[in-house]
Amino acid sequence: MQITIAGTAVTRRRVLALAVAGAVGITGAAVLVGALHEGRRSPAPGPSAATSGPAPSPGAPGIGDPLLPLAGNGGYQVRRYTLAFDWRAPRTPFDAGATISATATQALSRFDLDFAGNTLHTVTVDGLPAAAVRDGDELVVTPSKPILRGAAFTVRVAYTADPTRQRHRDDAVADYGWVPTPDGTVLCPQPDGAKMIFPADDHPSLRAPVTFRITTPPGVSAVAGGRLVERVRRPDGRTRWTYDSEQPVAAQLVQLAIGRFTVVDGTGPHGLPLRDVVPDDLVNGTEAYRSLVPEHLAWLERRLGPYPFSRYGVLVGDTDLPVALETQSLSVLPSADLLGDRVHAERNLVHELTHHWTGDSVAVRRWSDLWLSEGHAQFYERLYSDTHGGGSMEEAMRAAYERHDQWRHDDGAPAEPTWPTLFRQIRYDGSALVLYALREEVGEDTFDRIERAWVTRYRGRAAGTADFVALVSEVAGRDLKPFLTPWLYGKHTPPMPGHPDWHVDPVGT
């Protein structure tokens, strides 16, 4: 995602979310919510007599990410989300539902969903009422009978969605979750805001296809990441929009927007379908910079290989939030980014597009690996700007080098963030500097082969820092772990290869 702090462009990212349940009515099967005290987990039922193997047990409430231990959930794998919104008006709660198709990876007595806020109505598992209780941001679901290991099962959650729900961070992310616009909403679910929008398995390494079903009033459109499958005008004048994500997507990269939009279709390299979604009164004002996207795609493909998804587009957000976000196949850019100067607009456009290779296609394995996502996006943003008259990359990297010890002191080394410092400048230019140092060490040709190998080998998969270091050494033909380790984890910034005249400012200056 791209943000501006004190006039300086800074990048950061995020996904988002929605909710579903065409088959789930708000007054559907009863759930034992009121019978269970808020914040307490329900007891697990005993194993079925027909069950063989280990007795059913609770799925873990998180996948154990050191920075966010309760992100994601254990005991099952999501096969598809179907999310349904019955949208009524801006900033107004509305009926919503989520259908989650999953496969048990253990015998389950109960399991968790990441789900924060929103008024819960009913939960069913395989059509039968299930007990459900909130435990912080976890929704703990106890089915009426245990789920066998390897069994497919379906969870339906009916609730009232609140499009005013946001949370705040003191880093580049700022406010996230639902992002209101004058006539609707866009989503900013990064880093862990998807759970404010729909019940999810909310960790960047976990992905599943998503079907979106959104009903809107007359004159109001709905768009989502992926392909428009169906648009049906109902007798009451409302319209139901159905979208399919086409590829699996992490919860933090889901996008849904509702409002009065114009959809501008186009074609990118190799016939790639392009779709921009623009508020009606901003179509002409943003066209000059949006029209540059095919050039950006071609430039990145020459460096990173084929674009990894089925379509791409820019969603222009009519919002004051100073952020841009790489939601999968439909990046969000605030209107101000596309109404200002060209250098700033192109940097943001290239940054979010780069994420579709590094961050969206190659997902981070753990949140501490975020430098791989933001560092790559910042590196290619700077490189593009350097080659298109937008400022010297070497000067930008030298400035980052001078500040690097201070950034490390304040916010941790690039691969050692804390949760509060996750989206600080060390993860942007500070992490792009690591890649710049690697290129200076191995040479441009070897660096380009490393980059192409990285996005090719891990396409559609999650990978982490150790994977990157191993691949770098493999492609370069020598052990580069001793070189990269102090850059990624050290207390002090190492010497920059090829630039003995570069110096790091002392901490506190």
C-alpha cells in the first residue's frame, strides 16, 4: 500500500474482506450464542463411537505466527469462501453472511474463525445449529457432532455487518478495515482487518478462492477482485452482483467496493484484461495516470516474468486516507494519488502492481517476512522512477543507508519487526536497501536471475526469509548467508559493497 507522511511517499499494503450467505438467512437456524458467556470457550463433545484414530480435539486458535499468534486457525483448511452482502446505504449496518467450505486436517471437537465485532446471529455446521462464542477476536464454533479428520464440512455464519468498523495502528497503515466513501465503501483489510469484515482464516500465508454476492440499491454498483460472473436486476430494482476471485486469495488481499462507479475496460500485455473502477466524477481526472498501467506491466514483466493473475485494474478510492493497497487483481489508490504529480502517481502505481508478484503471488510465510513483500515493491518503485525521470535510485538508497542504524534502533532490523513497528520505514526503503546491497554484491545479471527465480519458484505459494536466502545462494553459486544475515538481522548496518564512501549516521543525530 502507498501512503504519504509529511509530504513523503511511503508504501504499505493490505486486503480486505466481505461476507456471505446466499443460503443463510438472518433468522435461520438458532445458535447457542446467548447461552454461552462472552469470552469463554464451549466444552468439546466426546468422540463419536464411529470415530477411529485420535479422539476429536479443538483446533488451534492460531497458526503460531510469533508476531500475531492468533492469526489464522488450526485444524482445517478453507476450500472456498462465499461472501454475501445485502448493502443498503453508506455507514449503515446491513445483513451479511459467510459460507465457508473447509476440510478438517484433524478430528475436530471445535474450531475457531477469526471474526471481530459485528452482530452475530446464527452459525451452522453442515446445516445443523452449532454453538458459537466470542473469545476476543476469535469465534469459537462447536458443531453438534465432531468432524472427522479429512472430512469436508460447511460453516454458515449469519450476522449484521457494520461498515463503520475500523481499527488504528501507529505505523503506515493508520486506520484500516472498512473505509467509508461518500456513497459506499472500499476495503483496507491489511494487516489483520479482514476479520472485521467477514469470518476468516486470516493470515497472509493462507489462501482460498472467494465468491462474492453483493446486492445494491438502484444506481449503486458493486465490484470485487476477480471476474464478474453475473449481474441480476431484481423486481424491486435492486441488483445482485456475483464475482469470482479466479485464484485463491489471502484474506488481507480481498477487495470489495460499493458506490457510484464507472468501469473502464482495457487490455494489457499479451491480451491481459484490464479493469479500472472509478467514481463517476473522477474518470477524466485520473485517466492520464491510469492509462500508464500497460506500460508498467510490460516493464515489470521484463524483470519478473509474466504477470501472475488473470486480470488487473486500479480501484480509485474517493477517500481521504493517505494509503494505497495491493488487493489482489484490483489495487486501491486514493484519488489524491492520481490527481497530483506524475512522479508520485507512478511510484504508487508501480509499487502496488509489483506486489502482485511479491506479496500477492509469492505470499509471506510469517509476518516477520514482510520485508520481502514491501522491500521488493519499494525496490522496483525506486528503480522504475530512476529509469523514467523520477529521481535517482542511488541517491534514495544512499539517503536510506545514512538513516539505517537509526531505523534499526527505532523499529528493528528489516527481518526483525515487532507487531507495532511492522509497517515502518525500515520495511520500505530500509528493506529495498537490502536488495540494493545484494545487487551491488552479486552484480545486476545475477541479481536479475535471483529475482526471476524467486517469483517463479514460489508462484502461488508462501515463502519466507530463509527460503530467499537459500535461493540467493543457489542462484549465485556461493553461500550468501554470511552476507545477508547482518543486513537482515544485525544491530548495525554493514558496509555497502562498491560504495566505500557511504557512511551511516550515528543513532540520535
